[in-house]
Amino acid sequence: MAGGALLAGCTSTQGGTASPAQTPSGSESGAPESSSSSSGGGTESITDPCSLLEVGDLGSYGEFNAPVNKTLGSARSCSYQKKIASASDKGMVVGTNVRDDASVDQVRDTGRGVVDKDVNGRRAKEAPDGAAPGCTLGLAVGDSSRVDVAVTAVESSDEACQIAEAVAKAVEPRLPKG
């Protein structure tokens, strides 16, 4: 459902050229800090969901349009849609959904089960979509909130989950430590 919602507002095109934002200082992809999220903390301090995912994080998947920041239900959302230059290009939408009132244990089964994961030491749950190619990977932030990385509009749910996990590894260090 989150994947389908990501597609809903991403059909318009916007001119211009996307450029990567500055990388935050601190630990990058080297040795990540341990980030236990079993108590305290939450997503309330995340005021801009687009601050969690940068166009540079998606560079290995192609060129993406500028992010679209919106609200989906009670989630603050940011999505990036891959630019399509020719008929042979494959599409993709990647987004983050900040859920202040939904724990990682509430990641919904969308047809192919929910799998426990660990992303940079943070508890996570992965839900491959059973109806359409897509995947949601929820990252725990505190006891009762999470950030989802959602990937849709790709060839298969397996591919979507592989991309979601890779993107989540870039997003996780930007999340509040709980």
C-alpha cells in the first residue's frame, strides 16, 4: 500500500537538474555506529523526510527527479522518481515514509510475509509486495515509531527489496539514535 501511495503523486515532471546535497559529517559508510533502537527516541525530530535520503544515495540506480515531499495518511513522505530517457529505460520510485505512531512491529504483510532484518545494527522488518513489484523496509526508531524505505515500479519485488536494503543502509545513519 505504501508503495502504491508513493506512485500516486509522482507522475508530473519538473525541469532542472538534480544535484546531490552535502553529505553530513560524521560516520559515513565506514564503520557505522551501533544504533540500538529498543527504547526511547522517536521520529518527532525528523522534520523533513527528504533529509533522510539524498539523490547521491541513488546514483548507482540512474538519474532521479528532484524529491517530492508530501504527507501520505499520517506519514511524512519523500519520494524520488527515476528519470526515463528512452523506452528501454526501467522505472523506479524510491521513498522514505516517517511514521511517528507506528512501530517496526506494525509493518504490514502485503502478500509475501514480513521478514526480520538488521540494518547497520538497527532492528528492521522487510515486506515484499505480493500484488505489484515493490518492497517496504521499516527501520525501528524508538519503541513506537519507524521510518520506511519503499521501492516500487521495478521488475520484481525481490529486486525492490534488494534496492530497499541498500538504500536503507544509507538512510539508517541519518536516523535518530534511540
